[in-house]
Amino acid sequence: MWFDLQLLQEDLELEQVRVNSLTHMVVVVDENNGDSATAALESKLQVLGDRWAAICRWTEERWILLQEILLKWQHFTNEQCLFDSWLTQKEDLVRSIKTSNLKEQAEIVACQRRLTTIKSELEVKRPTMDKLCSMSQDLLSSVKNKDVACKLEARLDSFAQRWDRLLQSLELSLAQLSSSITASQQTEVVHSVTTTTVTKVSREKVAALRQTRESPPPQKKRQVVVDSELRKRFDVDFTEVHSYMTRGEAILQSPEFSVSRKDGSIQELYDKVQAIERERPEKYRKLQEATRTAQTLVEQEGTRAEDIAQAAEQLNQRWTGFCALLAERLHGWPIKPSYAVLYQCDEEISRLSSLQPQVELLETRLKELKEEKEAEEDPSFLDADISAFKEHYEKVLEDLRARERQLQLVLESLPPARYKETIAALLAWLQQCEAKLAVPSTAVTEYPIMEQRLQDIQALQVSVEEHQGEIDYLTAAVEPVFQKAPPDICQKYRAELDGILARWRRLGTTLTDSAQRLQELMAKLMQFENDVKTLKKWMADVDVFLNEEWPALGDSEALEKQLEQCTALVNDIHTIQPSVNGINEVGLYLKKEAEPPFAIHIQKELDSLNAQWEMVCKQAYAKKSALKGGLDKTMALRKEMQEMQEWINQAEEDYLERDFTYKTPEELRKAVEELKKGQEEVHSKEIKVKLLTDSVNSFIAKAPPTAHDALRSELDVLVANYQRLCSRLDGKCKTLEVQ
């Protein structure tokens, strides 16, 4: 069919010469033809032209349809070959894996691991089968051929059977390895349990995959569903844009652009080009969506989406060339039709001028007829026809010459060839810049990446400044057109230039906004990272202070010094708290503007920072409270011990260091009674000493071990002095009683 259509197109091109000659014919009315004959001939020519146009239109539409089918067929064949190669590779790999006569436990586990890996690869490759089925249905809907349908169905059935056989082979191999592991030594039970678990999971996957062959696919994980939807969306957009460019290239590369045609044919071709231009913005939006979808798939799937990335890159490259060709056709349109029409005018003027002798011959022939007239026939009635015909002839010739002068004026008013080259290059450059800006580049991510993006945008800004001269040239070159050319030509050039200037201004504004936005976000990110770093360093220093050894509980000066430091720390916390709140606000703002992976990183950074901050605040408040309580308790205990020590010193002075003088028994009795009274008073203080001892021991038990010594030593001295007082007083009482 393809070659038949090519032969038909070649025949049409050959016959086009005859059709052109027919359209250029001029009906010459002679003595045997009248108005009715002329009208009949024109009607026949009109019918013939309509039939010829219908044939050309059908051939062109058929050519475009065949190109689309060929593209689909090539795409399906490539995917089919890749899948066949992949499936053959996996079949050979499964056959090469030895599953019997394995003696070593490590070999069994290694084989099972390889089979499990192949199993998982089959699960991942499953969507490719569905894609092939979808592509075949699309192809069959375009071809509608039973033989082709049978061949495609047989091919897909072959793939399905090979797929099932591969699954069965994997299942049998895994079952065999599972049996080998079960029969292995008991000392390797850990490996056995692991391999059995893997085998169980593999069997479940086999059962699930078999079920998918017989029933609709089960619910998958959210990420897999998202990836599948993204791939489907990319395929739809890719196919739509690809089909649009194929259809457009068939028109834009038509040989009609390089040959002179009648004005009607040129107008028809012009309408087709304008229709392509009207569709371009919508297809460009589809191209941007396909590019973004491909980028998302690459970010999510990595190397598994390399085919998507390559297809997107090739599509963008083809789009750039297509837009350049379209711009060339659109820009060159006002010139080429004008030259073509001018050439036609020259030809028609030459033809009409060459008919001048024949017109004069008609007048001569009329005179001869008048001289040869017979009585019953008077040729004078032909005078009016000859005069009308001659006036019509001269009017047509004058109109053609006026049209020639008008076209000459139009061509002289058009800009030079450099204008066309400049505008084509500028449109291609604008297309490249817009494609680069189609991918979002102002989202927050790692600082070096944002810095590189800013450099790219600044490089584009420099490039915009470098192309300013081209804009100035276009504006200056088109000004004479506005002054001299006809209104329709002026309007076309003005619309073209206004469109370019609008895109130019939009590009400059977008670049400026993107650069400012990036600089603002980079400044906030730098501030956020510096503030987080400073706060973490401060908290690390504070942590050292909070984990310092406690001073001796008896050392009031050291306790007071640490309490002052801890109070200053609490005051610093109150001062820094607004800064911490500011860090959280900036972090949440950056998270909102960040790419998803970096947003997760910012959230983790904030969570870690806030947790560390709360821990520092909690420890600082707790240490301040503990130091204040320790200082107050220390001061109270030391005061009690000091009072007790003073009482002991006074008791020693009153009862032990005083000499009792007695001369009579009565004086001796009074001295003994006085000592016994002192003895009772001293022993009554034992409860207070015990309570004081318990208070000190309970207090120092709550403090770190390094803080025990000072207060305990004071307590030991006090207890020793009290016990010594009791012992000496008891001894002195016994001595006096003996006397």
C-alpha cells in the first residue's frame, strides 16, 4: 500500500503539468463559438478542477494516515523486539541456574537469591506486557486488517505462553531448592528458615502473578500505581505531539513550497500552514507536560526510566526542528506567494500580449465578411460583439498590468533576506529558552544546586542581552514595510513582530522573576543553615556546662557561682527563644517551597533541632532548681551544725573545763548534781544530732558522689565532738560519784 501510494503521488505530480496547462488556457471566441459554448467549457473545467482537488486531497490525507500507522508500527516493533530480547535473556538465565545436586548450603542460598531476583524483575516488567497489548489494539484500530490482527494476536499469545512457562520454571526451581534446604543439616537451621521464607514469598508471588493472567490485576502499592499512571500519561502526550509533528511535517515539506502555483492553490496551502500554527500552542503545552512527566519518572525510578528520558529528549529535539521549519514557512509566506503571483502576472501578460495579432485579425476578418456579405445576410451585428470583446481584452490586460505594479511595490517594500534568517534564528532561540524554563527551577533544594540554577538563569539573561541587537534590527527592518506595504501585509508583519516581542518580554520578565525568587530563597536557606549551625554549636557548649560535676554541697561559694551561671543560662534561653521561633518559621516556609525530598530533609532538621532545644531547656530549668534547692538546704544544714557545734563548745566550757571546788560533803553533792544535770542535757541532744545526721545523709544521697565530701566531713567532725563530750562528761560524773 505504501509503494502504491508513492506511485500514485508520482503520477499526480506528472499529471499536475497538464492540469496547470489547462488552468492557464484562455478561451478564444471565434466565429463558431458563442457565450453558451464558453460557459459550457468553463463548467467542464470547474468540474475537472474539483475532481482533481479531491484526488489530491485524498492522496495527501492517505499519506498522512500511512505515516502515522508506520510510526505506530515502528514503535510497536521496537518495543516488541526489546521485550523479546529481555524475555529470551531471562529464559536463558533461568536455564543456566543449577538447582539440583547442590551440596553446599551457600550455593543453594545463592541460587535461590538469583531466582528470587528474576522473580522480582518479572513483577517489574509486567506493565510492559500490558503496554504491548495496548499498542497492538491502537495499531489494529488504525489498520483494520484481519491478517495483521491474527499475526499480532499470535505474537502476543506467544509472549504470554513464554511468560507462563518462565513462571512455572521459576516455581519448580524454587520448590526444588526449598526441598533441598529442608533436607540440609540441622546446624544450618538459620539459613534453612531464611530460604524457606523466601520460597514461601516466591510461591505467593507466583500464585498472585498467575491470578493476574486470569483476572484483572489486584490493587498495587500507591507508588506503583502512580508510576503506571505517569507512564500512561507520558505515552498519551508523546503520541499526540508526535502525530501532530508528523502530520505537520508532511504539509510543511510539501514540494508545493518550491514551485509556482495558482493563487487558489497557494491560498489552500497557506490555510493548512495557518491551521498547524493554531494547533501549536496546545501541542506545546502537551510537550511541556510530557517533559515534566518524564522528569518525575526519572526522579522516582532512576535508571529504569532511561527510555522515557531518551524519548523525551528526542521529542524535544524534533520539536525544535519542527518549530524552526514552521517559522520558516510562516515567515517566508508573504514573499513566496507574491513572487509566484508576480510570475503568473508576467506569464498572463505575455500570453495576452501575444494574442494581440489574433484580436486584430478578428477585426480584419469582420471587414472581409462585410465585403463578402450577401443580400440576405448582414454581418453588422458582429460589430457589437467585436467591440465588447476588444474592450474586455484591453481591460483584462490593464488589470493584469496594474496587479503587476502592485505586486512589484509589495516586493520592494518587504524586508531583506537577512530579516527572514534573523527571525528564524530568534524564534528557534526563544523556543530553546522557553523549553528550559518549562522545567520548574525555583524550588528550594540543596544550596549548590540552587546556585547552579541561578547561574543558568543569569547565563540566559546575558544571552537575552546579547540578542537585543536582533530585536532592534527586526524592529528597524520592518518599519519600511509598515510605511509602504499594503494593509494586509502590514497587518501580517505587525502581528508576527508583536508575537515575537511579546514572547521576548515574557521571557525577560520570567528570567528576572526567577532570578529574584532564587536569590530570595537562597538567602533564606543560607540564613536558615547558618542559624541552625550557630544554635547547635551554642547548645553543644551548654550541654558541656549542664553535664559538669556538681560542686561540694558544703561549698556554698561554688554552689552560688554555679547557680549564677545557670540563672544566666536560663535568661539566655529566654532571649534566644524568639530566634528559635524565627528559625522554625523560616524552615517551614522553605519546606513549603522545597522539592519533596529536600522538604523531608528540612522537616527532619527542624524536628532534631526542636528536640535538642527542648532537652536543653528542660535540663537548664532542672539544674537551676536543683542548685537553688541544694544551696538553700546546704545553708540550713550548715547553720544547724554550726549552732550545734557552738552548743558543744559551750557545754565543754561549762562542764569539762571548769574546776569544781568543794570543801564539804554538801558542796560535793551539789557539784555532782550539777554535773548530772549537764549530763542529762547533753544526752538529750542525741536525738537532735541523729536527726541532723539523717538530714545530711538524705540530702547528700540525692547529689552526685563528688559533692558528698565537704558536708559529710563537717557532719563527721560534729558527731565526733558530740560523742567526745558525752564520753568525757560521763567519766567526770563517775569520778565525782566515787569521791
